[in-house]
Amino acid sequence: MITDIVNKEKQDQLTAESVLNDLMEGNKRFTENKMHQRDYSAQIEKTSGGQWPKAVVLGCIDSRVPVETIFDQGVGDIFAARVAGNFENEDILGSMEYSCKVAGSKLVFVLGHEACGAVKAACDDVQLGNITHLLSNIKPAVKATETDGERSSKNDSFVADVVENNVKLTMNRIREKSPILKEMEDNGEIKIVGGVYSIKTGKVTLL
């Protein structure tokens, strides 16, 4: 039963690579149904005085992709930012900058997922209320994706490629729009990585 949490001393000893390995090992445990048993009451008590998370994960709001669970993480382990289509905006960039520059996280992980509904809607040019604006953030990935088939959600391989391109473009924009995070990455203080989660297997594949 795990009762420990990440404190300042432990966080200072972490590297971006060690955190990435930790998340991927956690995902392996998740897919094998061998997740750690945690004393959440103890972790809540121990984190009540502060937080020193290892990473910040930008994921989709999809209910099938619960970030802490799929990486087998406990209370206080990761920051999680979620928006349909897992793209960055000014508020999320500010949250990421807080996570890394202020709170000491070592990793920025952009996590897309298989058969993303927001990506499918962007492929189909859906127009609906505030969703229209939201989808405009994913349209660059649609435009950047080539296919010999239909450019719509009916083309599964096209959607899969757009999902990957959306993650990659989001990573690039994080570096372009946040001098703070880019400098930290250039200095080796953090890493910015991306991956895609399979809703069929539960596995995260790094890009």
C-alpha cells in the first residue's frame, strides 16, 4: 500500500527522463491490471500542505481517458489540464508555465487519443455554438494531414493521422508560444513530449 507522496526533496532528484519512464511504467501496469494499491487518505493528508508534482499532462476531456488512472499515478503526482482535442491556449500555457517554472514539474506530456471525437468533428467541419471556435484549434492538424481517401471522420486512418499531427503541432506551438517552457527545455530542465492513448488497449504510444 503506497502512502508516500512527491515532496520537494524527491522532486529535486527527478529528471525529465526519469519522470517519463515512471509514467510509461505506470501505463504498463495499467494495461496489465497490476496497478499500485494506494492509501489515498494518507496521500490527501500528506499533500494538504503543498504540492510538488512530477509532470503536467495536457489531455482530452474524453471520459475514457482518465489521466491519473492510465498512468497509475496518485494524489499529488501530476498536474492534469484537459480540453476537448488536447490543444494549448493561453490559459493552458500559463498553467503549464506554473507547473514547471513555479511548481517544479519536469515533464510536459501532450496526450492525444484514438478516435478522438473533437478531431472527428474538426475533420467534418462541424459548426455548433462554442464548439465551432474550439474546433478551430484542431483545424491546422486537419489541414496538415494528407490522405488518398476521404477527408472526413469516416476515414479511420485519416482520423488517426490527424490525432498524431494534432499532438505534434500542439507540442510545437507550446515551444513557440511559451519562451519560458522552451528555455527550460533547451536548458535540459524539462522535456516536452507527446503520445497517443488507445481506447481499445489502454496503451500509450510515444510519438
